[in-house]
Amino acid sequence: MAVLSLLSVGHAYIPGEWLFQGLNFELTQGEHVAIQGTSGCGKSTLLNIMAGLEVPTNGEVYWSDQPTSSWSVKRRQTCRQLEMGFVFQAFHLLPHLSALQNVMVPCLLGGQFGQACEAPARALLCDLGMQRRLDAVPSSLSGGEQQRVALARALVHHPKVVFADEPTGNLDTTTAVSTLALLIELCKARGTSLVVVTHSDEAARAMGRTLRLTPKGLVC
């Protein structure tokens, strides 16, 4: 069963000026997919539509075979909090929280507290080599360390799918390669599906499947 499907999805911010049309896509559990395309073609918009952050102009998005167009605002929010993880190019860590507290946020939003929230966050950060930086605030962390915190935050609540928008774009080449490898390894270990938007051919080659976004849809 597909965890995520798009059927005849199209999107236009200005009527008649389509970013893409007739887009069909299916993501199975545990699958890793890279999406590439020219700058401004709508890759980030597509990722937002997949994650329910934006509503497509036409077509339908299915989550676990359920159409999301009929979902309430609360249902969308609950799905994002419990079943999705997000990794962004700009990290988006909360500056006043420590590394450990940042990773705990998804668990707190999901209704977990105390050790049920702190223990998995601590364990995941330690797995990522951050055991000595648990109490550090984001401003004292390197770019690579910040992204490791972001990876842990995206995965700590065991989501079905992780959406990553240029997750290594702000990192140097060496750090970018190791960070992406960590993300893929963590997702494989958890059976988590992964969708990555990237300009990097090297990053795309590391994924199980690569698609290119064009005005007429996604092509291999």
C-alpha cells in the first residue's frame, strides 16, 4: 500500500500560469525518492503539497489511501505532527532551546512528556555523535551539528515519511555527503519513507529513485 499518492495534481499561483499539471506520484513505505528540477520549477511547492502545507489547484493527494481534501484543519495538523518529519535547508531550530530540547519538540507536540519524550531524543542525538552537545543552543553549534539536530528532530517520533527540502544546501561538500548518508541510514533503519528535493546530482544518486519535475509532471 502506498503511504502517499498524488493523482492528476496541478498547481498555479496565478490562474493559467501553471507550475505543473497532471502530476501523478506514488510513494511506498520505506521508499527513498529524490526530486530534481530547474530553479523555480515548483519543487518546494510540490513538497509542501505532499506534506499538506499547501492545497493543490487541482487533483487529489492521498495519505494512506485516504483523500486529504476532506480533512479538517485539525486532522491535517495531527498528521503532520505524528506521521511526518521535516528537514529544511535553513535548519529552523528554536534558538532559545538546547539541542536536546529541540529534538524533543515533535514528541511534546504529539502529547508525550517526561522520559517518554526525553529518552528517545537523547538516544538519537547520541547515535548521531552529539552526546557532548545535548545542552548546547543552536548558535553555539556548527552547521553540521545543527543539521544533525534537525535530522534527529525529524525522526524522533518515528514518522511514516520524512520530507527534506535541500537538506544539505547550507553545508560544505564533505559535511553534506556525511549528513545525507546519516539521513538515509536512519530512515532505512526505521523503515521510514524519504522524499528529498535537491539540486545535487550526488545526493540524488544516493536515493532509491530519482524523478525530475517538469511543467507536465514528474519524469524518470
